[in-house]
Amino acid sequence: MVQEGAKSLPQVARDLDLTESSLRTWVERARADKGEGKPGALTTAEREELAALRKKVRNLEMERDFLKKAAAFFAKESS
């Protein structure tokens, strides 16, 4: 309704019993998904990929830290 210009964002928010900020976020995301968003705005697919990559980085960092500790332990044991 907002994107079609039939109603204003505050009016739609009231009609649907939503906060304006939530509805504004949804509208901005929908525009980004259609390629009409602000420069640099992430699409839903890009946001999902970013979250997955951040999770992978956390896991890799945990693995690296574990391997560092294991290497230090075995170096200490062999001395």
C-alpha cells in the first residue's frame, strides 16, 4: 500500500497496528530487494549471506584458537 502510493506510511502503520519504524524498515527492505533502495542497501539475500559468513568466521576463529592452544600444549609436553 505504501509503495503503490495509495496511503502514507503513518496511515498504513495505524491501519495495520504496526509501529512506523517497523513498517519503514520493511518498505526499505522491499525497495532494496527490487533494486530501488538507497545506495549500499543490502538485499534480503545479501543480508542472509552476510549473516552466514559472519557465523562461519566465528566458527573458524574458534577452531583457530583451539588449534593454537593444542599446539602450545603439545609443545610444552614435548619439552
